[in-house]
Amino acid sequence: MTDRFDLSGKVALVTGASSGLGKRFATVLAASGAQVVLAARRAERLEELAASIAAEGGEALAVACDVTDRKSVAAAFEAAEARFGTVRLLVNNAGIAPGGAAIDMPEDAWRSVISTNLDAAFSVAQEAAQRMAKAGGGGAIVNLASILGFTVIKGVAPYAASKAAIVHLTRALALEWARYDIRVNAIAPGWIETEINADFLSGAAGDAIRKANPMRRFGEPADLDGALLLLSSEAGRYITGTTIAVDGGQSLSGS
Ligand SMILES: NC(=O)c1ccc[n+]([C@@H]2O[C@H](COP(=O)([O-])OP(=O)(O)OC[C@H]3O[C@@H](n4cnc5c(N)ncnc54)[C@H](OP(=O)(O)O)[C@@H]3O)[C@@H](O)[C@H]2O)c1
């Protein structure tokens, strides 16, 4: 059975691989046999990760990329193809989550979240799908939603809206791209401490969230390994259009 989760010979591209969940995703995919392209803006961090993957016997390429710039995205895929061949697995993970009350949120604050979390998620997925379709042979896309795409808290209106949109975009793209043998799914993590939320989770709000979790803890990046490998591999070959919540039950009661 474990062979069905093996990714040997597959080329993966992970956006937002310079920290947090993306770093973990890239490490896990490389350990499962994929050749991994690491994409984000902070190139030195990517180089460090590529070196640590290589030290473990894996293969990785660091590519500086701003997902909000389509030319930069296309260049990252070009670099990936030149080094390893067609990207067959995209982990569409880059995201931002600045907080702020909706009542007086400046338009550019709204736009920057939607631009990174939704517009760019679409254009990176489209870039990947166009190249997979052209090459033939299909592939898989794993988007990053959030439990804030199902439930809401105060102070993150554009983030929650962007993640709800990712859940539905995942369905829409899955429906259209099945004909190219491209599966499109999403993972909706619960609360996992990374740079995106460290300040928030270390305060009183974080304590309340942890206590409200049925498992009484935040998640860890490694808690997403199973969902990632299922959606990425042959083991998940009939799964498309779905979003898997990995949240210790946090979203069950709406808190
Ligand atoms: N942690 C959680 O609790 C949680 C829960 C639900 C969903 N998520 C989602 O999981 C994903 C990863 O979040 P994380 O927790 O790992 O946060 P993180 O540690 O802050 O990582 C975010 C990543 O996104 C990259 N990024 C942001 N803007 C970018 C841009 N314009 N171009 C390229 N890369 C960009 C950052 O890289 P650079 O700054 O180097 O570009 C960084 O690597 C996000 O989509 C987030 O919404 C996280």
C-alpha cells in the first residue's frame, strides 16, 4: 500500500516554501521521492531549505518568485521545467493574513489579501494546469484553504473571504480540469503556529482557541502530512474537488 503514496519521478512545485507549512510540505514531498521546486520571495531561505533537502538525499531547486506577478510565476515554472521537467504536482500554499477591523479597512489592505490568497492562487493553478494539459499525462493541485473558509472570527474579513473562495474555486477547477486528468483538491488546516499567526496565537485569543479545540491543542505542520500525501499521490487518484479539514475538530462546533 505504501507504494501508492510514493512520489518518485514526480516534479512538485510548492509556493510559500520559505516558511511554515510550505517548508514542511516541500520537505515531506522530497522525502516521498518528488523533485521539489521551492518558490517564494525570500530566496536565501529557499536556498537553505534546498540544501537541507539535498543533505537528506532529496532533490530541490530554489526559485525566487512573487505569486502576485504572473511573469514571475511563469519564470518559476520555466525554471522547474528546465531542471526537472513538467510540474505534475502544485502545492498552492503562499498566503498572507494581516488582521484588521472591516469597518475602516483601507481598500489596499483588502486588495493585497485577495490578490495574494485568491487572485494569485488562481493564476498559479492556471499556469500549472496549462503546462500539465500541454504536456499531457495529468497532475494534481493542492490548494490551501483554511477552517476560516467555513467559520469566521472577527478581524480577518478578507482572509476568511479569500479562503471560502478557495474552497469553491477548488470545486470549479476540479470540474473543468478532470478532462485533462488534473485533480484539484484543498486542505483546510485549523490553527497551526507559524509566522502567519504567531503573535495572535501567543495571546489571550490563542488560549481561547486552544481551549475550544476538542483535542485541546493547536496543530503542528506534521499533522498535515497525511492529507498532503493522499491528495498528491496515486492513493488519492479518484479524489477531486474536495477540501479536507485538518483541524483537530476545531470547526465542528463553529468556534
Ligand atoms: N498556519 C495556520 O494556522 C494556517 C491555517 C489555515 C491555513 N493556512 C494557510 O497555509 C498557507 C501557509 O501559511 P503558513 O502558516 O505557513 O504561513 P507563513 O509561515 O507566513 O508562510 C507564508 C508563505 O507564503 C509566502 N508568500 C506570501 N506572499 C507571497 C508572494 N507574494 N509570493 C510568493 N510567496 C508568498 C511566504 O514567503 P515569502 O514571504 O518568502 O514570499 C511564506 O513562505 C497560507 O495559505 C495560509 O493561509 C495556515
